[in-house]
Amino acid sequence: MRHLKYVVLALLSAVICFGLWSTDNDVAGIPEDIQHYAEGAGLEEFRRLILEDPAGYGYKNEEEVNSVTLGPGFEVHFFDANKFDRVTDSLMDLSKPTGQYEFIVYSGGAGKSFLSIERHNAGFRVVMAGGDASRLDKSLDIMKGSLSVNHETTSPALIKDGNVRFLVAHINGKEVNVPDIPAEKSAILGGMNNNQVWDSEKTIKFLKQARAQVR
């Protein structure tokens, strides 16, 4: 089982202004200073943490850890239990922002782990490193394929519910999602799989049914 480490180490203590540059995450709504931190100090902190036990985090050796690169990032939302009585066809309407940003970390060109960061005081900190990003990486490819053939789209946001994740976007005015669901959770979510784009209205139905079963 891969490790997942949560940390609360603030690495910067002053407000820093950065120049402008163009990245995929500019479009995805990642603030420039968050992106810059993730690419530099954040990724270095990720390596330091993973090097404490490379095998435990799913890495072959120190060389693989030192060769990782930063992939796309997303603003993280959590579901708000107080909103689930609403009548809505939007997953975003049932969620709230966390102030965190989660990045896919690549090894050999494939999604490997997660790096989550947030603002802290006047700087930033890494709050989570590790986990298995391979499913979300595949879900992102599916989402990109759908977005690329539609003209009226929005960049995906990320909603997390435990170890279940949803990439959410609007296509031609309609909210859709691609899930990242572990195999053992698929049955309780109406048999949802990670291989297609789902209407958020249908996903909400499955989520409400699952929550009703555990009450």
C-alpha cells in the first residue's frame, strides 16, 4: 500500500510577487504564486518526504524520486453535507472550496503521486504528498478528450470525498464529470466507472443513494 503523508511545514514566510508566465494551469485557475511554489519549493519538499521511504510510496529508488516532474493542478473542493438536501444538477453546488491545490506528480510521463499545497500565514506549505495518482491521470485524459471536441467548455475543478475524486467541468452549458473511484467503491456508487464522462445530475443521484445507505 502506498504511503500518503500529510505535513504542516510552512516553507515561506514572506509575501513574494512573481512575474507572469504561461502554463496549462493558468487556464485551469491555478494562481501564479501557487504554481511557482509548486514547481520549485513544493516539488523539492515532495521529494524530501518521499525519500524517507521510496518503496513505501511506490517508487523504485532514489533516482526515480529525484526524476519526478510536476503535472497539472486543480483547486480542491470538498462535498458539504449540509448542501445535499438541495435540488440541483451541479456537483459544484454541493461542494465548497478548501483553499488547497492538488497537483499530479509524474514519473516517466505517467501520473504517480499527489502533491497538495495551501497558503499558510504569509507563505505556503505542503499538506499532503504521496498516494496513487494513476487513476486520476487517466480520468484527466478522458476529460481532456471530451473538452477538446467541444467549444463551450470550462477547465476542470477537483472535488474530493475521501479517496474518491471527481473532475468536474461544463460542456456546452452542462456540468459533467469524470470520476476517480477505487474499484471497491464502484458498486455503492451505482456502478460508476472511470472510463467515461458522466452527467453530474446522474452522479448526484448515485451519491445521494450511497449516503442514504450509510445513515
